[in-house]
Amino acid sequence: MNRYPLLASLLLLLPLAAMAQDDCYKPLYDKGLAAYNAGRYSEALKKWEAAKTCPDVPAAQDLDSRIRQARAKIPAPKPASKPSTKPTTPSAGDQLWDIVKDSQDPKTVQKYLDQYPGGRHAAAARQRIRELQPAAPATQQAPAGFAFVPGGTF
């Protein structure tokens, strides 16, 4: 296999690669300037910082001042709000509810409602009292004009 044609073609491509590198600074600088003029300061900053790394950066250039201008236009990030480090203590109503919520005596749960009728757990307390009250015995009512006779043997 002849390696010379491959070597010759690589040698022909080297100047093209060098020319591509020579065309790095100007497009990035111009795109950064267009972004800056359009108010897209972060984008301009990125373009100009990339232009500084190009091999064809001219000796006399104003990138540093342009980068400072763009940074000055970008608003500083707002500091994150710190969560409260103060431990929250349950209110007296919450503490009382924790004590009475599992009670089997509706009078005990009623004590919560007596002290905190509009409290945070008032609805749950009313529901708990309904659950704990004994069910009323089922009574059958006779229609008007009739007497009720309970079932059994006659």
C-alpha cells in the first residue's frame, strides 16, 4: 500500500486548519458585541471570554474592558434566604390536642373544645366526640293512630 498519497493529502489540509484557527477572534468578538448591544450581557461575556483564548487575538484589543462592562451590567444574584434556625415549639392548643386525641372518653376530648373552640384541631375534636358517643338505641315508632307492640310470642 502506498502511504505517500495519504501523507500528501494531510499536508494539503494543514493550511486549511491553520486558516480556520486564524478566523476565531473576530467572529466571537463581533457576536459578543451584537449580544451586548441587544442587552444580552451574559451571552456577550461568554463570547468575549472565549475570544480571549483564540490563537489570533490581536496585540491591541479591548476585550478586558468589554468584559468588565458586561460584568457590570449583569445583576448580582440574590442571596438565598436562610431557613429559620429557631425551633418551632407546639402551641398550648397543639399540646393539649396531642394529649386528648386518642382518649376513649368524649368528655376528655370536649375539654379541648371548651378551651379552644376555634382551635386548629376543633373539627377533628368534634369528629372524635361523635365517634366516641354511644349510638342511640334504635327505637321503632308506630305510625299515628297505632300502638307499637314489640315482637315476641303471643
